[in-house]
Amino acid sequence: MSNAVLSLQNLNKHFGALQATSDVSLDLKPGEIHALIGPNGAGKSTLIGQIAGNIRPDEGRVFLADTEITGMSIAQRARMGLGRSFQVSSLAEPLSVMRNVMMGVQALQSHSFRFWKPVDRDRQLLEPAYEALERMQLSHRAWTPVFELSHGERRQVEVACALALKPRALLLDEPMAGLGPEGSAKLTELLEALKLEVPILLIEHDMEAVFRLADRISVLVSGSVIAHGDSQAIRQDPRVREAYLGDSDA
Ligand SMILES: Nc1ncnc2c1ncn2[C@@H]1O[C@H](COP(=O)(O)OP(=O)(O)OP(=O)(O)O)[C@@H](O)[C@H]1O
Ligand SMILES: [Mg+2]
């Protein structure tokens, strides 16, 4: 048995005539960042959807550690320890940072709070939320409304929302999107520290961040993994250069 925290086995998904996922197998090991890169429309978000549970694969299996989660609902998977952030921001702008993170915890745990006093319930939500914000170096912004945050801070809050659920594996879909160099550098530094506690499957177009962070990289083109290896191997792979990187970036 492998020691993978997450493993995908022969996933296939089509939308009409389009094969969005074509026989994809990959895994995520403890302590690592595994980056998934590829051009727009390659099927990266579709793959994340099949892991998180909002998209059903046509074929194939998904395991979280030794447990098969292929047939589970989104909430069941999240409770099992699958954390995710979205490509498009899902934060409630007028609410405080803390309230946003707490809502994520509440959505998942509400069934267990039925008989609890509100004050106990709040404590049960506050503690993991605060801890997650501290790990994202954002506790000083806990009571700031989201609309006052910089773009980079919002991305940090989104990761904190996922972290507050104490995930065993984290799926991040383009966390650096739209960030300037400073925001990217900050998030890169935070993710580098985080991976030691929670392994991360990272979708990212920011190649500087990918090459710095990723222990392994899989390259997805038209639904298929065309290459897999460490940063150096991927930089040098002629198929990757042709399909994705372009000679000037490689
Ligand atoms: N629900 C859907 N119905 C039909 N086609 C879809 C659906 N979701 C995605 N697709 C198509 O599947 C392909 C893969 O899309 P996906 O969003 O997974 O790509 P991506 O690699 O995440 O791209 P990007 O880098 O732009 O985010 C695209 O051609 C997209 O148009
Ligand atoms: Mg996408």
C-alpha cells in the first residue's frame, strides 16, 4: 500500500463530446506540494471538482488515505479531511474575516451543534477559525470586513477557511491568481511552511511560485497528464515547453 494521502486512479470525465479528464492517475504524499499545471481549459478545475465531489467522474476512483471517497458527497469528503479553495473567490464581503472563516466551520459541523448553547457553539467555531488565521498570519485582521482587505489578504483568508476544517489534504485552485509580486511572494512563503503539516495539490499558472514550491509537478493537456516529475525535469521536458511553457519561460 502506498503512503499517499490522496490518490486518483484512472479518472475519466467527459462533457458531451469533450474528454475533460482522460485516464488521470496521480497522488499526493505527506509533506509535499504536488503542482498541477497546464493551459486554460486543460481540465485542472474539472479534476479538482472530481476530488472534492462536485463533479462525478464517469470512471475511476478517488482515495483519501485508504478510504475510497468516489461515491461520497462534498460534505462527507470535507468531513473526512479534504480541504479546498476555489478558483473564484467565495467570501462574504461585508462580513468580518473571522465570521467568514467561522461560517465555513459551521457549515460542516452544524449537525453536531444541535443541543449546544450558542456561547459554546461560538467557542467551538472561534478556536479553529482563529488558529487557521494565525497560521495564515492574518489574526490581526480577524475583525476587519473582507471588503477592506487587499487581494492578497483575501487569498490568505480563503486558505484559512479551508485550514479551519483541519484538513488532511488541501486542494488549492489558482491561489495566486490576480496577485502582484508582493502578494504572490507572501502566499508562496505561507504555503511553503504549511505543506509540512498539510500536503497540497496546487493548481497554479504562476510558474515562479510553482517552480519554487512544488516537490512534484504534473502537466495536464487536453485532459491527459503528459508529463510528471520534479521542477528541473519539467522545465527541461520538450513536450512541456511546446505545450505550455513557451521557450522564453522555460
Ligand atoms: N460543466 C461543464 N460542462 C461542459 N463543459 C465543461 C464543464 N466544465 C468544464 N468544461 C469544459 O472542460 C474543459 C476543462 O475545463 P476546466 O475548467 O477544468 O479547465 P482548467 O484547466 O481549470 O482551465 P483554466 O486554467 O482556464 O481554469 C474546458 O474545455 C471547459 O470548457
Ligand atoms: Mg480552472
